[in-house]
Amino acid sequence: MSKRCDVCDKGPMFGNNVSHAKNTTRRRWNPNLKKLRVVYKGALRTLKVCTRCLKAGKVVRAPIVARTPASVS
């Protein structure tokens, strides 16, 4: 499973953990992704969207359809 935003293609960044003794070990920063149902290019799709794209309005969340039980009268 890739850690990439489906809208802006943002992926993980890499760097080092640095201790007080200046020992370095590799680490990574993953983007803040949310799996959402969105209206994207005129179609209803499930995408992994970073929170920056969601906040900037690059995607529109799908309307929530309330489910009602059929047996309720």
C-alpha cells in the first residue's frame, strides 16, 4: 500500500533521527492521509487524500446518504 496522496502525489519524506550524542538513524515522515469518498472529476470515488488537499478544497466530499431500515413504518 503506497503512502501517496491521490490528488497531489505527496509521498513520504526521509531524514535522520539525531540523538544527543549525534548518532543518526534513518526515519521517515508519512503524509497525513485520509481515506475518503469524494466527488473527483465528476465521479464518486474512494481516494487517499492528504489533509492539505482536503483543507484547500481540491476535492469535495461525497454527500452522506442516510440509511433508513425498510421495516420501519
